[in-house]
Amino acid sequence: MLSKAFTARAHTNIALIKYWGKKDQELILPMNSSLSLTLDHFYTDTEVYFDQALKQDVFYLNEEKQNVSKVTQFMNIVRRQAGLKVFAHISSTNHVPTMAGLASSASAYAALAMAASQAAGLQLSRRDLSRLARRGSGSACRSIYGGFVEWQRGHDDQSSFASPIEENTNWNICMIAVVIDKARKKISSRLGMQRVVETSPFYTAWMKSTERDLAAIKEAIKKRDLKKVGTIAEENAMKMHALNMSAHPHFSYFEPASIAVMHLVELLRSEGICCYYTLDAGPNVKILCSVEDSTRILDRLAARFDKEQLLVARPGPGVHLINKK
Ligand code: DP6
């Protein structure tokens, strides 16, 4: 017997205030609260149905069969909540331009949380969906919502979830992703953040200053103050990367080209263009700017990068069910 199949679409998000460190690795409870922007162009579609004939979960990503261990751990949480003992067929497609290297666990687990919980007959509120997605990957809890989203760290499984700040923002901003390297990360975010929590002498300072950054960026978003939002986001990202360089053993996600893009953004700023950068656990640089300025910025980047390395995204929607064609 097969359950009804559900397909969910979730968009990836880029943090403006970074989540970097866990206080509970099993429940994925973060050390600090974070804030992100969900993007329209990069998303994952995931279909799930339960099948009594299966002896284990089956997982396809972009039509290729994958190892299921991480996904099965996540599905066990769904099965427990639904009181189910049946395995599932899961099939995901990442809609990120092939070159991008931006495929993210955020859109993946947000889409899986929605499709799997629906197929299991659970009718979860968005808050509970966010809590569930968090168990797959912390940043996924923010992809439940569109636009600007805050993840309040909370103190236990119940109290750690994302909520929307401005779900359907009509702010004329965009994010240019400069794809520098699509290879696998040198050190996964999971391992990187854990090493930082355990060894960086600056971690307490990070926690304190991130709380301040979060409060300030929320004010600046309300006021549509791009200069302030960008400045806080850029500084917050640099603090996160400074933690990595202060860990033992130290590490860095920057490549020479990442630093070149950062310098170009600073140069453009000195020429009066309002643009700011942020980087996650990899060398790609994301530039926050207004839609009007994006063409000028892209022109300058085009001198150094191929067209396929430059992707432009705008604020995107939260997770939703779609009808499969
Ligand atoms: C740098 O959410 O991928 O992108 O919870 O271990 O799966 P896990 O980590 P993940 O980490 C994201 C880190 C980041 C910052 C952010 O998105 O807030």
C-alpha cells in the first residue's frame, strides 16, 4: 500500500546574522539567534510517499540514488511523530543553476519536512514545521518562511524555531551570488562551527555582539535602511569568519577570488554604490544591493567572472506544496 504523494518546494536562505555554533547537537539548538533572507531563484522540490513494500527509505537526489543514513535519521523523527512504521520513497530536485555550488541543506530539509509530514498525515503548523526542519539542518528552520526571517535560539526543542519578520517584503533589494568554487566544502559547517565553539577564545564575544547585531538589523530592516542592514550583515559575517581563523586548528573558507570580490565591493562602495558582502561556509560571495544598482555591479564583476558565475536572486517565498507535473 502506498500513501498519497506530496511534493513541497522550499527556497534557500542566506543569513545576514549568522548561526554559528550549537549548544545541543542532537536537537540542533543554536548558541545564538540568527536572521536570514529567503531567495527566489534557488530552491529544492521534494516528493515523499510511504510504501509498505519498502525495507528501508529510498532517496533520490537529481535522479541519482543516494545514501540514506542522514535522511533516515530525519524520517525517523517524522515516523515517531506520526506513529508510523513504514519506509518512504523520497525524491528531490535541486533547482540551482548547475554551476552554482549553492545547493543547500536549508532548502533540502525545509522541503523534506513539509513533504514528509504531509505524506505521514501530520498537519503541522508552520512553527512546528520549522522545529522539524531544524532537526535536519539548523538553517532549514528559516526556509519555512519567505522574506526576512528570524530564528530565535530558544532553550529547548519547543522554543527554538523561526518566525517571519517580513514575509512578503516589497523592498527593492537583491542578492548577487558570485560563484567562485562549486567543489565540496573544505570543512563542513557542522564540523567548523563545533570546532569554533570548542576552541575559539573569542566565542563569548561573538555571542554578545551577535545579539546586538540582531536587534540593530531588525530596526534597520523596518526602516528600509540598506546601508545599515548591509553594514551590520557584512560585519557579522566577518566576525564569524574571524572565529574560524581563531579556532584550533584554525581554518578559513576564503579563496583568493573571494577576497578579490570583497575588495571590489569595498571599491564600489567608495565610488558611492551601496553594496555589501557576506560569505557562508564556502568561498562564494553574496552581495546585497538594490535592484537598481545591480546592473552596474554585475558589469564590474563581468570583467573578472563568467556570466554563469554571477547569479541574481530576489526575496523569495516560504515552503509550500506544489502539484507535480
Ligand atoms: C554559515 O544549517 O548548514 O550558513 O545545522 O549543522 O546543518 P547544521 O548547519 P547549517 O549551517 C549554516 C551555517 C551558515 C550560517 C547560517 O546559515 O546561519
